[in-house]
Amino acid sequence: MPLLTTRATIYLGTWNVRTMWDTGRAFQIAAEMRRYNLEVLGISETHWTQVGQQRLTSGELLLYSGHEEENAPHTKGVALMLSKQAQNALIGWKSHGPRIIKASFKTKGRALQ
């Protein structure tokens, strides 16, 4: 199912969360994402290390990218939080270090640039 069509409105957002290192922080961010009716949320300053993905019990998918070195400091880090609709349209994603994360989504119509 395409994420972007000419007949539907979707909302994207960004948020500098300062840290996601605290317990329960991902669920708090997911609640805010639902409150604002966002399909994709770009998150900066997660302070998470490594690269991976995590599905929350509330249904959102968290794709994250941080320092990849062993014993790396808990600084920087970015993530994308996706709604169920955005997950269905996700083609793929790639980490580009602790400051950049890239994702591709199915769209209908012309390619977006």
C-alpha cells in the first residue's frame, strides 16, 4: 500500500528528544506521535548506540542508527518511528552513522525528489 498518494494527507514530523536512554521514553514518544497523528517521525539525539529496529507493543516500528563501535559513548543517534501505515509502505532503510538514517517508501504517482 503506498504511503503517499494524491488523495490522502499524511503528516511527517521531526523531534529532538535530547535522549531516549531513559526507561519508557520510546513509548512516551510513540504516544506523542499518535496524538499528533503522524505517520513518520524523525528523531534526533536518541543517545542510542548500534544500528537496529525495535517494534513497540503499541505497534510502531523504531528504526535507529547510532555509534557502531564497541563501548561507544551514548551521544548523538537518530531514529525513525513509523506508524502501521508507514510500515506497510516501507521498502527499505539504511544507517549512515550516528547522524543520518535513510528510508524508502512506496508511493503512487510520480517519484518524489
